[in-house]
Amino acid sequence: MTLELDTVAQDLLFREARTANTFTDEPVTDEQVQAIYDLVKFGPTAMNAQPLRIVLVRTPEGRRRLVDQMSEGNKAKTASAPLTAILAVDNEFHEELPTQFPHFPGAKDVFSERPVREAVASMNGSLQAAYFIIGIRAAGLAAGPMAGYDAEGINKEFFSDGEHSVLAVVNIGKPGEDAWYPRGPRLAYDEVVTTV
């Protein structure tokens, strides 16, 4: 059986797409980011929860604040990327469930305890972050997602309300010179899939 998505789109989203480590200075526009979000917001999550929050770091001051929190190996590429997005989760996402999951009136109450909310926010936010990265690729741009940062520092610097938690930092743009490391190997189908 073949996939419904044509080969060109498959390559754009997966086979030829790579995590970029350098970028050109071509800007990434707000219109591009909105088009990405307006596509990926339809990705499925549990109970239609939508905890993902995106902070676009564009100003020199914002960039400096973020670079200060990045691990040494991620500082230079974050400083030079045309756009960096901080992906975070809103741990109070359950407040939106009455409108986002209206057919279950008690949905908000399921998440009355903060530890339960944080676990669900992390899972659903991670799904949404993955959709966002695929959306970046769909826009013909490259993503450089990173987890090498001081999470406590980013939360304090950008989310001082205590209601948000950083998930990832993603550099976005057109790939620059020597943007790619060699592609890492992937596990084969029979190493991953079992049938019971």
C-alpha cells in the first residue's frame, strides 16, 4: 500500500528534511509563522487540549535574554538564527476546555489538580510542538529544535507567572552553509513494530 501524500511532500516533511544548525539571514515573517500555526493547530491532542504557547524571539534584547539561558553549544546558532521560538505549555490549559471540548461539560474539573494538569500539558504540548516542527518544514523552512538550555532560567526569564513551562527552543529559517550533521541512523520497522 502506498501513502496518499505524494513523494515530494513526503520528502519535504521527512526524508529530505533535516535539523538545521546554521541559517541564512533571510527573515522569517509573521505571516509565515501564522500560516504554520493555522495549519498545525488542527493536529490531534487528547481531549482537544491546546496547551502549546509560542514566544517568538525577534528583538535584540529578547535574543540576548534567551542566549544567556542556552547551553554553550547552542548559543551561537541561537544568536544567529533569523527567528527563534520558545515552545512552552500553559499549565492552566484546562480553563479553555469548556470552549475547546464542549461536549464534555466536566472536562475542566478532571484537571483540578496541578500535577495532573502538568502531565497532560506536557504530553499534549509535546504533540503540538512536533506538529509545529513539521509545519515549519511544510513552509519550506528548516527547524533547529533544541533541548540544551537552562529550563528554570528560561521559565524565570520569559514565564515568570509560574503558569507556563518551556518544552523546547526552535531556531527557524532557511538553512545556511554546512547546516546539517550527517543523518543519524533510524531503527527498522521490525525493530519497532510488534503485533499481538
